[in-house]
Amino acid sequence: MWAFIKKEFFHIFRDIRSMVILFGMPIAQVLLFGFAITTDIKDVNIAILDNSKDNITMELSNKLVSSGYFILNDNLKSNDQIEAAFKRGDIKEVVIFENDFAKKLKKEGKANVQLILDASEPNTANMISAYTSGIINTYSLELMKKSFKMPVSIITDTKMLYNPELKSVYMFVPGVITIILMLVSAMMTSISITREKEVGTMEAILVSPLRPIQIILGKVAPYVILSFINLIVILLLAKFVFAMPMYGSLILLLLESILFIVMALALGILISAISKSQQQAMMLSMFGLLLPTILLSGFIFPIENMPLPLQWVSHIMPSKWFIIILKNIMLKGVGMAYFWKETLILFLMTTFFIVMSVKKFKLRLE
Amino acid sequence: MSVSVHINSIEKKFEKVEALKKLSLNIEEGELFGFIGPDGSGKTTLFRLITSLLIPDGGNIKVGELDSETDFREIRKITGYMPGRFSLYHDLSVEENLNFYASIFNTTLKKNYHLIKDVYEQIEPFKKRKAGALSGGMKQKLALSCALIHKPELLILDEPTTGVDAVSRKEFWELLKKMQKTGITILVSTPYMDEASLCDRVALMQKGSLLALDSPENIVKKYDGDLWQLSSSNMHTIIADLSEVGSGIKNIFRFGEKVHITSNGLNLEEVKSVITEELKSKGHNNIIVEAAKPQIEDCFLDLMEEN
């Protein structure tokens, strides 16, 4: 057994590709999701066309610029300049205050702001408009309390889409942990087992007196250790690079992760048992495990918004339950009492996959 | 320390292909037994059945007293198997490969060094080299060392000489002869007919059946019919040109630098005249036709032709 594990480590450490997947990938993914694919906005260039130039529009402009989300790139003089400003390409939004803004607000209790957005990146545009509206709405509430003592409203075209306080990296870290553990455990083991089949070394191992459980343990033990190291790397990155809070028990988190790792390994063995080549194993883990993990686990797209049949499918995704557990521990800081159901489901799935994989793993060639 | 192998009307089907058709044969203790046959004749399937990697659809195989289906764990302990593609880890060094195979059979390289000394000595200078960087002949010796490391009583080698140069092939057979003297029963398959004469007994296989089963000498003795060998100045086109002769000529095949032909009851003079005439008209010179002593290849080709 020990020799088997040692041999497996040699394979991993001597193969640059495995090393990149094992150690480069987690770091790259966390940083990517944390920085690049962030859904937060920051320092967006905007232009303001103030047709009124009164104290309220000035104050509102200041609010926008001092929020930290926007940088005032240009003060436009007329409507004609708007298109040119967008065409230069450095601004994403133009905020237009109508004529006699303050007067109208006083007289009629309402005034109009128009937001024009560069929608070539629809998601960003959506978010920028949401942030702008948010700031304007907050301001109008303040006005109402302080100066007017009567209901006023500044009307914008857009609605608040989501809570601007939501930091996306907090949502991504549990998802990335899940993907990485799935990738390393399931994909790497299934590939390494099918590689032995493909190269023909499996034939030589099978004719040895080793029992199936010894072969399986020898193959997967290194990946348990490596997955665990990965998990710790991701947690450290989350803590020190993104200052992500960790409210719950670390030990509980690690234990739940081990459960998930074992589940993923069993899946990997199962995949290797039914696939004949490395390529097939890779495709199966990619499309059978990774994509559903990303798309259906609630990691990126909220499950509540999915059509009903997809919501049912999401229930059989082990990753969905694991992400719920992770979020509960890391963000809510609650204990086992709050997610024993999810843990139980994960545990049952793990047992099922282990039994299946040991059964499917044959000591013969057919 | 050797075992006999008894194969009783073994059958194996893969979907619709019958890989083995009720094949029976007995291999004696300590024998060096060869399986000769083209690709797809069932050699590898038979070996996988003996090593219990496959389960037969009919019949049974006994290794000594052990049944290949029910006592497969015991069989695996006493069998050394070298699969068709040398099953080595290319990213591990020579030494690491050996240590690994030793450990999965619960032994160590140190403990059993004497068993593989003859083979391993030849590759020991390269023991730090990765197996993937070895030449074909060295890979084959390493694979043999790996198969021998646990002191097997039965050694099964599936096409060990395929893809290996002629010198290494010769050395390899010398090693096998040495191994045999230590009392191991050796089963070896090969697509090269010339290697048949190095075995104690050979089985000629085709399409899952036995065509012949005897010692190489007896197989040659049983050859009936006449055999001629010929050569000419233009050996490149000789086979194509001969095939147009037609009457009286049965088989034509290249044999080393010459061409062997068999005929239907013609004597040497008749063959000579028919062939010389035809070849001369096609621009061949120095045509030599003479009687040839049949080799084991001739016997096999003849037998395969009959079936």
C-alpha cells in the first residue's frame, strides 16, 4: 500500500500538467473569481450633463462622485456631446439632470434624472445603473427628511436590482472550494486510473494478489492529501487576500470538506470504472461533474430562479448541499444544528457512491 | 517449483467474435511452450484466461490443482505475467518500477535480487533512467525482471519480442532458456515463426483454434510435399511476376532473401522449366531454382493455407 501511494506521488510530481491542475488551478480560480469576474463595481468613469446647475444637482453630483463607485470624467454642456463622449470609450454612464431640477422638486415634489448607459457590456451596465439609482434614492430620502419635510421624489428610469453591499467574493469562495475539490478529487483520480488502463499497467497490477480495496486506496490516498492542501490554500487566500470572514468552526468546515472529498473520490473511481480512456474519463468528469457543479449548484445562478425541473435536478448535485453547508459555516457561523440535514444527504450520497464504486471496480478485464 | 497448465475445451466470445473455439491442451511442468499465430488468433485472450483476467464462456483452465475461476487469488500469487504492451510506468525509473512491482507482490528487490540477476544485470547501469527513455530491448528486459521478481512458478509472456530488434530478441530467448533451467514453466506467444524452433513444444493458432501442437522438430518432419527455393536478379518484383505463372504452382512466399514455392506434384525439372521461362520473359537474370529443406515457417504457412 505504501509503495502504491509513493508511486502515485511520483506520477503527480513528475507530471507538469498534473502539478498545474493541482496547485496552479486553485490559486488561479480564487484570484479570478475574486478579482476579475467580480460583480462589484468600482471607479467607473461617468459624465454628468447638468442642465439645471442648482444646489441640489451639485450636491447629488458630489454624492455620486464621492461614493467611491464613480469617477467624474467629464462635465458635458449639451445633449449633442453625449454621443461623442460615449464614442471616446472611457465613460460608461451619463447622468442627465433636467432643467430647473431644484425648482421642480420644490414645486411639484418630483424631478427627473436620466441615466444613459453603455450597454455593450449588459451586466456591467445593469449594475452601474442600479448603483446610481441607489445613491439617488438615498439622497432623495435624506432631502425629504432634512430640507423639505414633505414627500419628494427624484425619478430615475431604473430600479434597484440588488443590494449594493453584497460582496461577490464571499459568494464565490464556497463555490470555488467546491469546484476545486470536485476537480482534483474526481477528475484527477478518474484520469489517473484510466491512464493505467490505457498504458496497460492496470493489467499487471490486476494479476497481482492485491485486493480491490488496496488498489483503490493506493490510488486515491494521495489525492485526499492534495485536495486537503488545496482546501487550506483556498481558505488562506480567502482570508488574507479578500479578508473573507470565517464566522463558524474551522474544524467543522474541514470535517465536512473531508466528507465531500471522499464523495468526489468515489465518483472519480466510478467514472474510471465506466470509461475506457483518459479522454473519456476527462469528458465525463467535465460534463458530468464540473459543469453541473458550476451551473446547477447555486454557485453562480440562484437555484430559486431556475425552472422547476432544473431545481429538481439540482437536488441530486452533491455540490449544492456542500455549498449550503459551507455558506452556513463561513458566512453565518452557525453550527451543525442548522445543516444536519444537508450533511446527512451528503453522507448518504457518499456511502452510495463508495458502494457503487467498489462494486464496479473489477479485478478482471471485463 | 513449477506447475502444469491444463486447458479443457475453453471457449470465449467477444460479442459476436469467437476468440477461442473449444481449445484444449496440456502444458507440462517446466516446459518452454510457444504459442505462434497471427494477430487475432486468440493468443492474448488465452493468456488472459489463464491469468484469470477474463472468465471463460465454457470449459476450464487448471494451473496445477488450481482453477482459474475459483482460485484466482492463489493463481495470481504464483504467476508472473508480462502483458503485450510492456506494462511499465514510463515516468518512473528502472529501479522504481522494479521496487513497485516487488512491493505489490509483497517482496523486495533486495530479497529476490538473485532471481532476476541474469536479466537485471544488463539494465542495472541504467537503473536511474526513466523507463520511458529505454530502448525496446531494455524495456523488455525490465518488464521481464518485473514479472520475475516474486519468484513465479508460471511465467506468461505475451509477445515479448514484438517491436524489439533482432539482437535483443536473440538475447531474450537465451535468457528464457536460462530461466527454464531454474524450473519455471514458461508460456510465450509470438507472431514470429522463426522463434518457434526455440521452444520445447509449440501450438500453432489461427482464428481461435489449434492448427498444430507438437515439438518443432516433429512439425517439420510431418511436412509433406515438395518445397523449392528460388532467387533471381530482380527480387523486388519476383512475387508479383511468379503469381502470373499459374499452372502447377501452389504457394509463393518470401523467405529471408529467397522465395519459397510449393507445387502440385511437379518435380524439380518441371518447376525449373516453367519458372525460368516465365521469369526470363519478365527480364529476370541469374535465376536459381533448387530444392529446399522445409523450415518451421514453411510448415506453418502450409498448415494455415490448408485451413
